[in-house]
Amino acid sequence: MLKRKCLYIFSGFLAILLLLTGCLQKVERTPVNYYVLEYQPGTEKPELRRTTNTGKNLEVLDTVLNRTYDRSQIVVKENFYNVKFLQTDVWATRLRDAIPNLIVQRLKAYNIFGTVSRGEQLEKNPHYFLETKVYNIEKIAGTEPRAYLNMEFVLRDSTSERIVFSHKGERTMELIDPSMIYLVQAFNEMIMEETDLFAAKCNLYFSGLPVESKSLAASTSPIARYVYEEMIARETDFDFGELMVITKTQTEEQIRYTIEELDSLNTVISTDELIMGVPALLTPGNYRVIIGEMGDLIIPVKILPRQRTVVKPNWGELKIVVMDESKARVRMGYDLWKKNTDGEGYKIYSGGMFSMGEDEVGAVDKLWILPPGSYLVKLGGGSWSDLRDFATVTLAEGEKKTLTMIVDPAAEGNVLIGAGVFADEDIGLGSKRIHRGAIHGNISLTSNNNVDKHKPTTSASLSGQFDNSIDTHELLKPFQFTTRSIYDIGLNLTSNQDLVFSPDDYSLKSVLLFYPLEERKFLKNFAFYGRMNLNTHIFEENTFFSENKNIMLQNSAGDTISLLLNQSELKTKIAFYPLRLKEGIGLTYQINFSPNARTSLRVGYGWAQDYNKNSYVFDKTVTSSLDGVNYEFERYKEEPNSSSKGIESTVILSALNLLKFVSINSTLDVLFRMGEPDHSYSLENENRINFRLFRNISLDVKFNISYDEAKKPWTVYDYTTFLRLSLFY
């Protein structure tokens, strides 16, 4: 039976892999989208239309494009020196033909020339040639994407080949709509706007007026004023530059800094907050970058057009790592002090900080951005002048260091064993262990209504918890295996009962992940999963009565198997039963909000089994006869075994080290059954909030909710609050 079930699970997992492999291949064959430049008569300017043409003939030559843009693919510039060609968004016709075709239609509409045509359509010898050159036609990516066009018109005399005049146009348009349709429309509009300016200059030239912008200011001609205003507006249409502020230390932490824009008098005219390591688009000019925990690093920078300005680090970078002698991370409070520059001793720089603990999965070490100088790190609070549990470190400009402090967390006096900066940084950061373990001592208060909806059971307990987890991290790429087992056992004093060993709960959760698309930026967190959960207990469980009761036991089939008189206790569970199993395979995607906060979404096919051998729950009070005498019995029924299957959906939320002392883990698990219309779904919600109080002491709040009408026709909750002392190994 077990072998057959394992075979079914493996076969289902393999089938999903094959199916999704086929789907992924289809993604590679995404349909190609074709785009055209379309003439729009509605954008014509009536003031440029002549009543009588000049009688001159114009031939519009093919547009000459920069080699980067003389292709079918639409071009996206991701920064000033990096372009990308879109393979699925292409021009239906080459731009060397599409652009002059638009220009021909616009110049015909303005009736400036006697004839306007392409070379193959010539009926008369041309008086002039129109040459067009496109230097840039692209989308500029970024937080504020824009369409960008840089092109030139050259009017040349056909007889002498002399350049009559030229017009060079450069403009951008903000892409308020991210669609490709809007981008192509923006290109279309910008080409027509530049053609309008060229047409206006043609009108001026054939009217005997100057076409140079410096000669247009005093002109009273409406067309001259139009050209002049357009050229003046263009002078204020700034190019953009980039600012990049990066750390020398690799980190996933989002470190923020302030940028202030300055005018010619160094007065602040705007302020913004940016993230280190992320390029920022800025208008050219003078700025001031403010970095550091206290805002004490001020760096002037000048942004140049179409260039990336990288700030040279004039600061030092420091990581503080606290470990025990086994190289396990220890969460411990510390204060950072800075050497007085105008006297002896140290002054507080930042207080109330905590090092990263061993169980803070997914958290990152804080990276300090500090002015060069000498610093003192003091563990456990107090003044630097206590001269205990401290270490000093000196940072030079552009230097990065990791200060490692080895401690004995259980020590009553001085906790610091040794400290220093290792030449090999990997030693100072500790090892990334596959196994992590912890022993927690708990004092807890529990209340639940699992047995009776209106009569919750309240209990106090002193218990221990053994928590072990295994995570292969990147050792098995592209696979990752994680498993966690938690065993709770303790002494329990429950209302109306004697002292017993409780809780007695064992849970095992294992997940195997396969990441097929790790190299892709937006799909690297997509994975296939296979999981198995197990819940059971180790010892048998007895229910104690405050006064003797008559007990009737019935098996899961409803047959009475025993009538017991005057019982003070009843064995309601045997070792390892009830035994609950859950398996599932499917797809998962992880969304990272920050290095310390993430959520995982899972959808797949799941199975669930409940084995309840000799597990009894109270049913109701009944009257029955024994040896001809009627007695009142409390009937306990054996819960039946059950199994179900269907579509499972899981949402997992993890937020660690919020406000430096709160961690939240929440799981919502829903199984939509197949083939059981009367009981369509089951729901389980597990929530745990941990408040760190001091070193290895924390307050845990656990609140679980479950609903399954097939088992109990009400929502079952399980709430526990306990103060715990933890020992990690």
C-alpha cells in the first residue's frame, strides 16, 4: 500500500514536471508583435499650410539610420552604454522607408513644394533633395521611462549639391502608458513634430526670411515665432544623467541616502531619498549626497548629461558579527561609540542595536556607513568607560572591515571572549550551516475549544521544545531541501485534572524545491515543490475526571466495545495516534519585499490522511443497561480514519526582525477536496509572533485556526502564549 502510494506521488510529480517543461518551451515561442508608423492628419498645423506652393520639386531620400537602430527590432536603452533589442516587438517595415513616407505625406499636406515624392515615384527632375538621418530612436528604460528621438533634416540643392539649410531635432516624451502601442505612438508624434519644424523653416526660407534661431527673436512672422518658441523650449528640455552610489561591501540590505539638488547659490531646491546600488536619473546640475546613520557624510556631486556619475567612497564600511565559540550567530545588543576628535574618550554614535541571531533566517547583517575614524563597540549596554565587553576598530577612507566578537552568552559576568578583524573575511562571518538546532524552555498558558465549543479547556504548563532544521541552501543547486522538526513536551496542569505530561506534540515539515529558471531575473524565484508534513505524539494520553464516571466506548463503526463503571480516568489516545500526514506537489513563487520579509505562494495537488487508531473523543451522555440495570454513560467514540485529495493552495508569510525585536511567521493552508461535494474544503492557519526581550529570552505568541466540517462543525482555535529561554546549538 505504501509503495503504491509513493509511486503515485512520484508519478504525479514527474507528470507536472513534464507538463510544465512543455509549457516553458511554449513561452520561448512567444508570438512576435509588428508595429507600423501611421500618418495622423489630425496633428497637422494649419498655419504651416501655404495657399500657393513654390513650384519647386522635392525628392525625399531614404532615411539613413545609425547602425544600432537600422534593424527590425525596437531598441531599449537600459543605461547610457547598454542597449537591448526586443525580439518580440519589431517594426513591420524598415524605418529607412517608413520615416520618409511619413515626411512625404506631411510636406504634401502643407503645399510647400510643387511635388514631393520618393525616388521611384519621380515625374519631374527635383530642384531639391531632402536627406534625413536618425541618430537615435529608442525607449529609455528606468523608473521614469521615456521615448527619445534624435534626427536631422538636410535640404540640398540638386544642381550644386550645396546644403541650403539643415535642421537637427532632439526630443523626449514621457511614457505615462507602459504599453508598446504608446511607445510607437510617441515615436510617430515626435517624427511629425520635427517635420513640422522643418516645414516651418522651409516656409521661412522660401519667403526670404532667416531660418537661424538667433535671427527669429525680433521677427513678427507667426511662423518665425513658432520656430523661435520651439527652439527656446528645447533649450530648457534637459538631458538626463545618472547617479550611482555603491558600497564596497556586497550586501542585500537596502541602504538609503538623501540627495539634495542645489541652485547656482548652493541653495537646496529639492530633496529626495534614494537607495544605494540603484542608479537614479537626474537632470544635469549640482547636487549634495548625504549618507550615514547620522547624516554626517556630505558629498558634493555634479551630474553631467548622458553620463553616469559614480560617487567615490569617502567613508568606511563596518559589519559587526557576534558569535559563540561554535561559530553560531548570537543575537546581542550593542552600542557604537566614536572617538572624540576634540578630546579624550568616546561619544555615543548609535545605541540600542542588535547583532543578527542564528535563528533569523533570511536576515542580513547591518552594514554601517561611517566617517573615517576610530570606533568602539560595547556589548550589553553601559558606558564605554566600563572598560569591559568592548572592542575597538579604526576605519580609513574607502576601507571595509568585519569586526567579529566571540562571546559566551551564558556567562554571568563578562560575556566577551575575544574580538578582532580577521584577514580572511569568511572566518569572521561564520559558516553557513546546514543544520540548526535549539532547545527552548517554555512557561505557557493555553486555552482551546477543540473538545467542546462552549467549554474551552485552560491549562498552565512548564515545557521544553526541541527545534531542529536542515536547509541545504545553495549546496544542491538548482535543488533546495528544507526540513524542520519540532517536539514539544512538558508538565501540564489542566482545569479539573491532575498534573500530567503535556504537551506531547511532534511535527515534521519537509519541502524539496527545484528552481529551473534561476538565471532569469523575474523568474528566478519560481520553483516546483514537493512537500510532506507529519503530526503525531510520542506518549499515550489519559483524560482525568474530577469525579468517577461511567464510560461507554464505541469504535469508528459505531459498535459498542466496552462499558466501564466508576472510572476516574480514561486512556483516550495511544502512542503515535492520531497520526496526520499531508503531501503535495505543484508550483511555488516567492516574492521578496525586503531581505527580511517575503511571502511564498503555492498551488498544487495535495493529499491528506488521518489515522485515528484507538483515539477517542467525547460524543454525548447516553443511558444504557448493564446486567439489567440502567446506567448513565458518557460515550466516547473512536474517530474514523479519513483521507482526502484535491487542489491545495498555501500562502506563507515571513517577516523577521521588524523594529529590531519582532518576528512574524504565518501559514495559510487550504485543501479543496475533489469528489466530496458535502465537505468541499479544509482550512488551517498557523501564526507565530516572537518578541525578543533580552538575549536568549523571548515572548512567543502562537495562534492557530482550523476549519473542517468533515471533522467538527465549528472553527477550532488553539492559542498559546509563553515566555521561553532558548539555547542554540
